[in-house]
Amino acid sequence: MTRKRTTRLVCLLLATTVALGLTTVPAAAKTTKPAAKNVIVMIADGFGVNHNTAGSFYEYGKDSRQIYNRFPFQFAMSTYMAYPEGDECDGAGYDPFAAWSDFEYVMSCATDSAAAATAMATGVKTEDGVIGQDADLADLPNVLEFAEELGKATGVVTSVEWTHATPAGFVAHNQSRNNYAGIGQEMVYNSAADVIMGAGHPWFGHDGQPLATPNTFKYVGGQTTWDDLVAGTAGGDADGDTVADPWLLVQTRAEFQSLASGPTPKRVLGTAQVYQTLQVSRSGDILADPYVVPLTPTVPTLEEMTAAALNILDDDPDGMFLMIEGGAVDWASHGNYNPNESGRMIEELIDFERSVEAVVDWVKANSNWGETLLIVTADHETGYLNGPGSDPSWEPIGNNGAGFLPGMEWYSVDHTNSLVMVAAKGDAGRMLRGYADGFDPVRGRYLDNTELGQLIFRAMG
């Protein structure tokens, strides 16, 4: 579908210019042809460099063998957020030399997922828990809205609740990431997105079992919103023709799978029949090795959701913007929720990698790397994953061979201020070189997460 809202587009460009601290419209915004027709951003929540190594050792028996490790553009990225004036972390940022001289350094002044998603979606730092707003709680234009103004099809996909911080940061505007119901209502009724997919089903439990009494409806925008979705009446005007564009609600795994090929509906809101996450929160021994506890078979994989979203969005001749989150890498890496779940973390990394492979396959079959930009990154690191015996040194992850959990230990129960990876494929990915002007003695050249957001705006022109 093509959206023509010229006045709003001019206002959005001006707002973006101000928000990014620019005195003129970026040169890329003046060109008649954008650097990328399609922009696909894939975020593994909590995914650190050592997570990558651990996953590769388990799956391949060698380091850095995942498909995104072979992308032509490879850099690191800082993730710190803004802090209130006077806070002990105010102005702390990221010091690459302190990070490698003091083992404890990265365990303070870390971002949360809301601030990190906002930075990547808007190009602007914000404070803890804030969604799509700056530190003064003023709404910021985001890359998904910009894509809509350019006539592109848009969507967000996640393996956790679709109102969770990362998908919300690319669609909504709210002073608190915990206002799930309000965020859900904005996403359903006020956004122009064409695809929203994730978990958070009120009528199913952690194992995908139907419930006699529902869990909270907050993850789906409240009970009224859910009732409207079930009735097929939820959704505002998404294409600017003054006519409401209701969402088609899909729930079963078979429904998700069927959307991966053939004709598709105009707008799809997929809520998998499981509560908070697709697989990480299922019952059984949470400390077991990968796949010892069978996966819940009634729940779609992130790969299946990705294939469905791509097939829905690729009908638009103007292109697409799509954000895909492997959200539960973070959940499995948190020691303050449960003991760090190394086996389930590996499972989540593999599902995320399969999703990246699905995107690469889609590009080969339906597009090309001249018109499509694929970015793979993380919002932050979780768990301070290192090799056994670290602190005060940094010991490497141990390789025990393919199919065996690597030697690794967790040194934090929460997020850290460590650098994360950025990998890109597509001609527009070369723009990363211009932003990666920081230098870390171990990770090499790095950019900031706000600069990644700025790059996405530029790539879409």
C-alpha cells in the first residue's frame, strides 16, 4: 500500500533533524533515491560478544560461525543510556580503556531495553524505562513512522510479549515501559504498522496450555482491546485514506505458518498461544542442556514468524521496514529472575540465527543486497558472560565441542555496559564505517546505538 502524507513527512523530517541535533536536513534525506528500499533490523536482546562465541561453540564447535559473523560489515556498539542530572552515572558513557582495566567497570551504568530500543529507533538517548520519548518525555519520531511516511510497509516481530520494551520502542511513545496496556492500545489503534507479532496471550500459560481463567490482559492492550482484536474491529486508519484498517488476529502455529507463502491479509497482529515467551518460560528443568526439555510444539518459532512477516510486507512496491527481536536471549541470561539458564540461552540464539537465515533467504529469492539492508545487533549485554575463572581477568569461553555446553560463567545478574556487536549486509551497510569512529582496545572500532538509529534514517532517505 502507498501512503501519501506529504505535510506530515516534512514535519517528521524537521523533527528528526532537531532531535538528532542537526542544523540542516542530512544530505541523504535530499537525495531522490534512498540507500535502501528495505531495511530489516534484527536485535537479539541481551546478546553479548561472548554469547555469540558460546552459541557458535555449541552449534559448530568453532567460534563465530553463525551466518551474521560472515556479513561484510562488522563493528562493535556502545549501548549506555541517559541518566538524570546529578545521578552517579550522569555523563558516564562508555570508557573503552576503563572497561578493560577494571573487571567491575561494565557492571554499572548499563542501559535498560526501553532506552536502548528508543536510541536505535530514534537516534536519541533517553532515560531508564522510557519508550519513544526523550529525557524530557517529549515524543520522538521513530524509524518505523518515518518508513510509513515514505510509503513503506512496516512491522515488528518478537519472541516475547509484543508490547515489551524492544518492539514498543519502535512503535509507541510512553514514559514507562511497564504501561503495557497503554502501549498496546497505541500499537493497535494509533500506529500505522502492518505487522505486529509476539507472545503475551492472556488465555494460554507458559507451556501453551489453554487456561480456564485468563492471565492478565495487559500484554495485549487490556481486555477491551483484546475483545476488539478477537472481534476483528480493532485498528485505526493505517494508510491515510480515512478508512479504518482493522487487524486480522492470528493465534495458532498453523496460522502463522500459512502466512509464509501465498496471498496475505492487509494487516496482521499475531499473538502466539503462549503467555510471556515462546519457549524460555516453559516448565521443566531450566538448567538442563539445550533441548533436553522438549520445545512446546504448538508455538511458532521466531523463524516462522519472520517468514510470515516478510511475506506480508513484501507486497508493498515502496519497500519495508521490519524489526525482529530475539527477546528471550535476555530472559535466559538474567540471574535476578532465575539462575542463568545457559541451555535455554543457547536455544534462543539458535532460533534467532535461523531467523536471520530466513531473512537472507528472502533477500536472495525476492530482493537483492543493492536494495536491502540487513542489520543484526543487540540492545545490550546481559549476564556479563565470560570464561570460567574470570575476575579480575577476562578468561575466554571454553570450547567443549559441538553439541556440548561450552565452558562459561555468569558474572552479573543483570545488564552490563559492555559493547555489543553490529553486523550488516547490503550495500547501505558501508555507511557504518562513517559512524564507527570510536576505538576499543579489544573490540576495535565501534559506534553508538544512537548512531545506528541515525544510519537507519539515512538509509531510508
